[in-house]
Amino acid sequence: MRFINRSQYFPPEGLNAGGIVAYFCMEIAASPEMPTYSGGLGVLAGDTLRAAADMGLPVAAVTLAHRKGYFRQHLDAHGIQTEGPQPWSPESLLVGEDPVVTVTIEGRPVSVRAWRYELEGVAGHRNPIYFLDTDLEQNDPRDRGLTDYLYGGDADYRLRQEAILGIGGARMLRALEYEPSVYHMNEGHASLLTIPVLEQELRGAGLQTATERDVEAVRQKCVFTTHTPVPAGHDRFSGEQAYRILGAERAGMLERFGCFHDGLLNMTYVALRFSRFVNGVAMQHGKVSRQMFPEYTIDAITNGVHAGTWTAPSVQEVFDKHLPRWRQDNVTLRYAIDIPENEIVEAHAAAKKELFAWIRSTTGIELRPEVFTIGFARRAATYKRADFLFTDPQRLMRCAESQGGMQILYAGKAHPADEPGKAKIRRVIELAGEMRESALKIVYLENYEWKMGALLTGGVDLWLNTPRRPYEASGTSGMKAALNGVPSLSILDGWWIEGWIEGVTGWAIDDHDDEQGEARSLYEHLEQTILPLFYKDQGQWRRIMRSTIALNGSFFNTQRMLEQYVINAYFPEQRVAKEPVAAREPNLEGTLAH
Ligand SMILES: *Cc1c(COP(=O)(O)O)cnc(C)c1O
């Protein structure tokens, strides 16, 4: 174990001029062999950090170790989900750091250590991710498991975890000799980091002495991204819990500065109150968030995905050949419009073959490569409506029979406590069983995770998304599909409002107030437009694949997204010219303008 000085990571100049960004998130998908994420939030965090490493932007990230992972999903023949732990060992994959910091939780001192994972960007820049861990001998047995389960346990457990992440994380960064100039709270789980940042402002004076000016000093360092478009999705804790677990000094300070609403400690209000920049994760989500929190200014920065991570190897080869700098400069994917269509089609056929070979080897199920294949994979949260495609199963069946067949691949875990979500999975699996011998083949793949996500988004022909509006803050799996030339058919919510060009990047399910109307639009698109194009007009289908990459792959990536964070959230003041404008005026002598 070595002590790593931050200067080993970050060169003294360049993008480092603005200082270091500390990026906090409850879940980070750092690497496929570490089950430290549950879904879109963690994948987005990992993709953001991968983009930062590519760009040479100095970011130090903090999350929890989650030694028992999220969970391993098992589905029986009836579609009943059971969960098992996914233990992994930081000891064998990460580097242990020396410092140990202490956070007092429920009156007990809890020791916290950190494990370091290194992300390396395309040009060799390295950024660290610190995984916090309370599994230390000196800790009370009740506290040793605090960093074990992602989104496990009860509300007490969650608040204790948030104290470890926010308070322990900010203290850990200081113990590792970082002086972040920006703290980014990616979702409200991390908002307790504002407490140690405030304590630092107070230089030893108690939190009860904090004034509005001290809060303002904290705000100048903090930015906050909200990901949840419904009030119930925001973490809240009772006053009793807050005072008992965080202690009277901290809880009292939060209450005094307006972070309690309806008597509850609301983590979103903590982050809103202490941040100078707040954003939602798509244009529409920004609007919804402003309606939810009208007293705050809320921007929007639309999510993206990491292009190098989510492009199938066969498609990567085509990009490498035609757009050699696409990994450094994702905007060049715009020029995919000039790639010969047959090369994209062949690369996609290879990705489809790889997906089907993987399905055969893991499930024994044989799929047919010439048959139109739809993908639907995401957390089985009820608002995502996994069974929406089956609103009228007979119509779907007739559609498949009359047009040349259809294969539908499903995947997704329901949170262990989410009974309605589990019921959606059961329904899809029941229907899959009923249609076994028809032109419509449905497969529900067990234990959705990173590798499967990459295979699915690269290998299917159409990506389907049917959330209930306006619950999808952004959604990102359709962006992964787009990078691979796979168009979307989706409800107009989240990112799709921005990514949709009818018949060019995919198709929109018309807005209707009732599910029946939405379902009719879905079937009409499949019957009248999408299946006929796929089976009878390959020329047009190829052009759609290519324009999907050029228009949406070039924009909905984390490189563009992170550039927007740098310009608008992290270092807006650096956009102001520091030299007199005159000194920067170009010499026009000898040019046409002269
Ligand atoms: C991309 C991804 C998600 C997020 O998908 P959404 O469309 O944003 O819901 C969830 N889980 C895994 C494994 C992923 O790869």
C-alpha cells in the first residue's frame, strides 16, 4: 500500500488550471467486474468519469465500496425473481489508501478507509475513484456493514450510508491532500458533503455559528445534478432520524438553513440550498424540476454515454478506419454520414451475431439473425412499463406473423422491495411462454448488467422505450443503441424529445393521455412503418442506421455532456477573457478582410 500524492495524477497546467473537481455519487459503474451500481445513475457516473479521463479533466470521484454489490437476479420458469448477493473484493482489484477518517454516526465514531481505482483516458491521463469502506476492525459490528449493500436496508441504513458518502468522502479527500475547487453532487444522496465543506469554512467554530455568508461560501464550491422527476423519488428522512443519526449540531444546522420540508429532512433541498449551479439531465427534465422547485434556478444538461465503452467492437473498427480521432473527439461521429452504408450494416450484423452467440451459450436459446429483433432492457421500475408492448398481445402476434417475424429481448432487475416491478417481469415471462411456438419469440434474459447491456444495445435492430411521461428524467440506453446505428422507438420523454427525428433517428410514439392511445400508436408504427422498412426497404433502413450514428451518436455522449458541465457548471468564470480583447485581435493584414 502506498500513499499517492495527487500530483501524480494531475499535471500542473492545462485543464487543471481550474482546479480539481470532486465528483460524488452513491453508485459508480467503474468496471464490469465491480457490481457497484444498480442502473442508469451509476452507469452515467462511470461514463462521465471515463470522459473526464479522456479529456484530461482532473476529477477525483468518491463512492461506497458496496462489498455485497447490488444483487444477482435469479428468475424461475414462472418469472419469479429472487435475489442473491454479488460479493466482490476491493482487496483483489483496488489499491488501499492509508488515511482513515472518522464520521460520528448515531453518537458512535465510525472509521472509514478508501480503496482507489484508476481510470485511464485515451491519451493516458489518469483519474482516481475512491471507494469508501467501513469494514474495519475498530468499528462497532453494526457499522462494519454500512458500505456493503447498494440501496439495501431501511431508511436508517440509507441515512447512515449518506453520512459516510458525503461527510466521510469529503474528509477523505482532504486527508488525501486534495483541495477541490468544485464539489459535484450527482443526485441528492451525496448532499451531506456540504457539511464538511461548511465546517472548513468555519475553521473550527461550531456549525451553530454558521451564517448566511458561510452558506454562500459553500454554494460557490458546489454544483448539484438532480435525476428524479417525481417528488417521491427524492430521499427524505424524519426529523427524529436526522437528529438521532446525524446528531443535533448537524441536523439543527440543516433545519435552520431550510433543508427540512414538512418536518422531513429532504436531501434534494440540502443540495439545492448549498449549490450555485443546479441542473436536470435533459431539457424536459429541467422544466419538470423547475415546476417541482420553483424557488430555485435549475438548468438542464442532457445526459450522454461514453462512446468508446458502448460501441460494439465491430462498429469501433469502422469508426477507427473512417474517423480515426472519434475517441478523442466524439463530435467527429457527425461525419459518420460519409461512411459507406454497407460497412455499417456489416458491422451491425457482426454485433447481432455476437449477441445471439452469447445468448445461445448462456441460455441455450437459438435466435435467427435475419429476423427483426427488438431490445428492451433497463431497471424494471414500474414507470418504465416493461409490459407495455403487450397491451394488445394478439395484435402484436398478428403483426409478427404478417410481416416476417419478430424477436424481442428483455432484461432488467426489479429492486428487491419493488413488488409491482417484479409483477411486470412475471407478466413478460408468462407471455413469452404463451407465444413460444409462434412468429413472435420473446426472451427474458436474467441478471441485466453492463456486458449484457453492451451486447443488447449493439446487437438488436430497434431499441424500444415506453416509460410513463414525465417519469423518465433522461434515459441513456437508447443513446448506446444510437452509437451502434440502432434507431429507437420511444415515448416522447427524457432525451428522446431532443434525439427524435421521425424516420431519421427512429420513431416517436404519439403523445396520448391514455395508454390505449399510446399502444395504438406503437403498433401502427411497427405495422405500417418499421417492419415494412426493415423487411422490404433495406436501402432506407441502412440510411436510418447511419443517420442515427451521425446525428445522435455525435451529440448524446458524455464528452459533449462534460464539456457543458465544464463551461456552465464547473468553471463558468474561466470563459471570461482574462487579457484585454485588443491584444487578442487577429492580424488581418494580407487577408481578404483587410
Ligand atoms: C445503460 C444501462 C442502464 C440505464 O438504462 P436506461 O435506459 O437509462 O434506463 C441500466 N443498467 C445497465 C446495465 C445499463 O448498461
